Amino acid sequence: MAIDDKTKSELREIAARYPEARSGLLPMLHLVQSVEGRVTSEGIELCAEILGITAAEVSGVATFYTMYKRRPVGDYHVGVCTNTLCAVMGGDAIFERLKGHLDVGNDETTEDGKITLEHVECNAACDYAPVVMVNWEFMDNQTPESATQLVDDLRAGKEVQSTRGPKICTWREAERVLAGFPDGRADDGPAAGPASLVGLEIAREQGWTAPEANNA
Amino acid sequence: MPDTLTPVLTDNWGDDRAWTLASYAARGGYSALDKAFAMDPDAIIAAVKDSGLRGRGGAGFPTGMKWGFIPQDNPKPKYLVVNADESEPGTCKDIPLMMASPHTLVEGVIISSYAIRANKAFIYIRGEVLHVIRRVQNAVREAYDAGHLGKNIHGSGYDLDVVVHAGAGAYICGEETALLEGLEGRRGQPRLRPPFPAVAGLYASPTVINNVESIASVPSIIGNGASWFSSMGTEKSKGYGIFSLSGHVKKPGQYEAPLGITLRTLIDLAGGMREGHELKFWTPGGSSTPILTAEHLDVPLDFEGVGAAGSMLGTRALQIFDDTTCVVRAVLRWTEFYKHESCGKCTPCREGTWWLVQTLAALEKGQGSEADLDLLLDQCDNILGRSFCALADGAVSPISSSIQYFRDEYVAHLTHGGCPFDHTASTLFAAEGANA
């Protein structure tokens, strides 16, 4: 598949955001993934050409960061946190259940091309453990049952809502946002999930506040 | 004496559409900006110094002092880079902050950039948090539209552009020089220092790199005064901070309090430990900070107190594990994380974390002998302080501290011929029998 002119001009647009064009490489590779479904050789060569660096230099970057995939990713990337806290709270059990249910191993995609399953490292939502990410949206407080239902719903094309965000978009659509092209969904979802607010709620109940400002 | 909890950064998180400019402005947002523009940039640096604010990303370096290191006679452009690569296991404060109130961060970015005389700032957010990136992108756009960013902000004559930059999955990019490499479009491997970023950072120009929570604290310091900030906290650890409780407590979540609060108080606020279980071990500030136990419940959670207890305050990422949790399993998993995230630049870390996993994995399976514990500690000795950056120091923290407190549990794996724990018992759904 050839990368079209619109994408080429968007890649240049990314590079132009920065005082030095090469700074655009990470978001440019996100855009390549949004168009190609993975980091392709053509994408690598195009980035190299635009930035005036070698394809080897671009490859070196593409292979360093775990979000860049060289094999096709499904419509929904399902990341199960199996770092210690989530693992202990149930992430290991969720990951095992999903591997069996989907009949795939780590970093593999279901035959229908819908789901790519991967165990991920800490995603900064430990107060919602165990956490599953779908296309990098939070699915908080999961169980093996809820996670199984989640992937079944995704495969069946049902609408799935992030527990702290919008309706789940496709992996390619997500990658486009990461490249710096907003999708207009910033206003979806709540400001904060329940765990983010527990301390604030106690402070309100108790009448606890920060001190009054002591200057004019 | 300030109240037990002091919501400042979290104060608006429950507001309707808290992430929007309208909501933020309705409670006085961006008013600190005008106060800042009426001040000389050096006076802002002085105020942040006077406040006693220390870096909230883990290391605790005084923020105002860091800003003061920027050589203002250097003709190159100055840059502010916000480290929003929150990835330290257990750490989960910057992500909810940016999701709920991204404008607090943006206002902090503007004041901080003005103070160090930067006209370009970058917010480097880890890529794996899509909705947070949407919210920050949106806040920056709203700030431009309202004239808080761009040319001649608020008629001050000061110009600032902000770029929101998504990372692509690399724990090491939380290390500030590795982050700069990522931001320059390279593999995220740490740089040799000196030169420090203050002198030669992004594009070899003077650069300040600060954590999200540090920068987000700046508007409140400028708005309310340095002495207001320093009226909270302890002698050398001033102000408030977000304490993130996760794991086996009844109400995990975010608790914003003056530095110096204890875990005993925090667990009380969180409704206590899970029913029928006791605290076994915890991390004060993420997996890179040596674990502590129930004997440390009354340690003041400030930089000095936790240091004196043999650990580090880190990011106040309090991961709480009860008596159902196998410490060997927990430590092995962290060690696998460090091995996976080692950038490969230096030998002690690249090879050392690999060996740590081999040795620990065998012990967890009950293979080997007690002498392997000494081997493990010897490996730690050959890594700690011998690596290029702090990642490998972090890798040995859980190992050496867990052997210090739970040597018997390692030995029990050997005598038992494997892990003596039922891992199902420590899950969230154990009580409900959901996994039976």
C-alpha cells in the first residue's frame, strides 16, 4: 500500500512543529502506524527522507519503543497490566484467561484481525488495579469475567466505553491522536474516576482545606 | 497546623467538566498568570526557591534552584520540558491530574517558562494514555484561543509556544536525559552528565525538565505566596503532595496532604486494610524505592523521614500489599520489569538485570540453595552505583530490601520446593470467588 500525499504532507507538518525536524520522529511513526497498521519499511524510508536521516536511524528508533509494531495490529490492542501490583490484584489471572479465551499468546493477533493481546507494564492507574488498556484507553477494575466480556464485545462490534473516557476507537484512530491530530473526543468521559476523588471527598466531608492564602 | 488533607491540585477534580477552560477559569484559573507577569522573572524563581518546593518526580531536587542554574547569559534559546512520562510502577498521580485539570499544568508551564525566559515549552506525555493526551492537547488549544499562549500573552510582551509530544513506550524516558533523546527523535538512552540539561539540554540549549506535579504546583505558589506553600509540610520537605494508595486497602486512590503524613493515617483514611488481612510490605515511592513493612507505619512521609527509614519518598506511590502476597513473586515481577526496560546502554544494567531475573526466577521456583541469596546480593552489589543512570539502582532496591526483611520467605520457597502462597487469595476478586 502506498502512503498517499495527504499523509506525506501531514508527516512534514509534524516535523515542522519542532525547532529541529527530527524531534517529530516519534509522532511521525505514530502517524505511519495509523495509516499502515504498523511501522512499515515504506513508512521508515519516508520518515528518513523527510528528516534527512538514514532508514537505519529511523529503524533504530522504531525498534526501541514498545508502542511501535512491526507486525500488523488488530483493530483493538488489548493490554493487560501484569506489573507487580496489577498482577497481584488479578492481572495475571486476567491475562491467562484472555490468552485461553482468544487462543493467542503474548503480542499475537486473533485470526479475525480484531484483537491483539499483549501484557503491558505499569500504566499509571494502580488505584484502579487490575487495569486493562484497550487502544490505550483505561478499562479500570477488571476481573477475568469482565475482561472476557470486554473482548467478546469488541469482537462483536458492540460499542464499548472506557471507564474513564470515550467510546473505544480503533487502534489506527488512536495512533492518529498520538501523532498530534485531535479527534474531537476530549470532552467525552468524566473528569476523574471514583478512586481519583476519594481523598477529595473525605476532605469535603471533614471540612479539611489547604490554608487560606496569606498575602494580598 | 494544616488540616490532615489539603486539596490544592486535586481541589477541582470533582467539578463539572473540570478539564475545560471555562471550568478552570470559573474558580480563578489563570489569575496567577497576571500576578506572575507583574513580577520580574528572577522574582518568580526566588519565590519558588523560598516556597521550598522540591521536585515531585521522585528525586526531590529543589525546583527553584534548578531554575536558577539556567545560564541567562547563554545566547541560545531556553526550553522548558515537562516530564509527563509517568511510568514508575505504582505511580499514578500525574495521569489523573492531567485528565481532570490539564489547565493547572498549562498555567504552570506558562509561569515557569516566563521565569526561566523560555519561549518554547514541551509537554512529553507517555504515549499509552490516549485520553490524557486528548485532554492536554485540548487544554493547550483552548489556552491559545483565549490568549494565554502565543504572542504577547495578556499584553505582557511575552511569547510562548507549547508542543504536546506523545512518547511511544519506554520507561527509561522518565529519566530526564533519556527523555530529551526521545524528544530529539532518538532512542531513549540517558546522556552522560555533565553537562547537565540546565547548561546543555534540548538541542544542546539550556533546558529545565520538571515533573508534572512540580509545574502544576507553581500557580498556587505564585497565587498564594511562597510562605503559604511552606506553611504546609515539614522542615525540609515543604508543601503538599499527592499520595497515591494502591493495592490491598479498602479505598485505594489519591490523597493530597502536606508532606510528612504517615502511612498509618493514610491507611485509616483509606478505610483500613482489606477485611481480615494485615499490612505486610509497601513501597513508599514506587518500585525503585526499597520496600518497607508494618514497622514503618509511623514514618513521616517526607524526604528526610523515609530516607532515615532506609528508603526514599520517591513519587509517594504507596503500593500496599497484605499478608496474602508473596514478596518473592512481587520482587521477581519488578525485576522482570527492569530487565525489560533497561535501555541496553551500559553493561551493569543490561547484563545485570538479566542475571538478577535468572537467579530470582530459580529461587521463586524453589530451585537452588540459600547460597543463591548471597549470589543475588553480590549481583546487586555489582550493579548498584555502577550504572549509567538510576534505573539499575532502582532495580536492586526491591531485591536487597526484601531480602533484608523477608529472608525467611525466600528460604521457604527452597524448603517448599516452590511458592508456598495461593496467588488467587491476593486478587481483588478473591472474596467474590469470581475466579474460582
